[in-house]
Amino acid sequence: MFTPSQHDVRRFFCEVFRKFEAQQILTPLEAIARDWIMVHSEYHEILRDEEAALAADYTVENGQTNPFLHLAMHLTITEQISIDQPIGIRQSFLHLAQKYDDEHDAQHQIMECLGQMIWASQRDGLPPDGEQYMACVRARLS
């Protein structure tokens, strides 16, 4: 299992943005990342300065959203939807996209559940609970 470091993730997104701006060929994974980067133009300046991105400290206490975590979660959810894993995530996403009339908003609904699952897993020292994750996603359908 590949477990990238915080710096690996940040370098990946900065490199994708650099390649995009230089009009270089992107891998399929980079193309998906580019699509999410384009949706989040508020992150472009951050992505242009890799050195600053690597040194930045994003804290909830300071009211900051971590742009790299946010983009990585979009990438994760996109992959989950593409392979329907956990089972039912694709259908739930389609229903949420219809409910909110926006795929980006639907992803953000799922992202809240993904974040809760990761937080609970880390807090309790247990593996992520896919059933609880899907229960949270399904609850957002009503």
C-alpha cells in the first residue's frame, strides 16, 4: 500500500499545476488532479510556490483549510466513485449530484463523511469504518 508523506502529496499537486501551466502531458491521475485544481482557483497561488507549500502549516485553530488535504480528498472520492468502492458510493454520489444539482457540491457532502471517518479512525486507533462512512453518505441523501 502506498502511503505518501505530507510533502509527497504537496509536491504532487504543485507538480501537476506546474505541468498544466507549462502545457505538458499529464498522466491520467494528474489529469484528474488538474480538473480539481481548476475547480479550486483559490489554490492556484499556493500551488505555484512549492517551497512555500512544503513549509506551510494549515491549522483548524487558525481557521485555515488545508488545500492539499482538500484536493487529495477530491481525488480519493473520484477514485472511489470510479470503482464503486465502497459499494454504493457511485450511486449515492449520483443521487447527491442530482439533489444538489452540482457534482462538486455532491463531492463536498461525501467529503464531510470521509473526513469524519478518518478522524474517528485516528481518534480511536481503529481501521476506517466503511459501513459508518456509507451510512453517513446515505443520510445526506434525505
